[in-house]
Amino acid sequence: MPTDGGSERIFALQAEVQQLKEAVVSHAVVDQAIGMVVALGRVSPDQGWAVLKEVSQHTNIKLRNVAELIIIWGRTGVMPEEIRAELEDALDRAGPTQIPGAPPELPGAPPEA
């Protein structure tokens, strides 16, 4: 029976399909975390992405794992202190974007309830 490399090609394609499935799941997790950062931090989606990257870089934790921790925090209210502190700092650096129609915020003014 001649070997034409067909079975090796099948294994390679199966591995590629698995990697693509994992990438799709990872992308969804990151998108959900960006959405949470956008909503809670009042930043733009681009700023939300930048915040996630900063937290990942400053904590030396993979971006996907940071995103997972943020999503878990949304469900449980629990977040590792290192991530929470860095997320807070990154959001402070990004600064809130102005909500259309909202009055401008004054520096040092307490947030409205």
C-alpha cells in the first residue's frame, strides 16, 4: 500500500481545525471582556482593547487569561487583586470618554449617584 502522505495531511488539518476552534472561542472571550471594560469604564471599544493589552503586559498574564478573569469577575464579583489594581490604573490612564448628551465632568468632582 503506497503512502502518499494523506494520513499525515489529515492529522495536520485536524490540528489546524482545532486551533481555529480555540481561536474563535478566545476571540469571543476577549470581545466579551472588552465589552465589560467599555461599559464599566466608560471608554471606547478601542480604549477597552488598549486597557486589556496594558493589563496583560503589566501583569505578565496572557491577554486571553486577563479577559477570562474579567468575565469571571462579572459573574462572581471576585478578581485577583493584581488584576483589579492594574485594571483600575489602566482605566484611569485611558480616562472616561464623554457620554453624548452628558454634562462635562469637572476634575475632582464626585461622581453623581
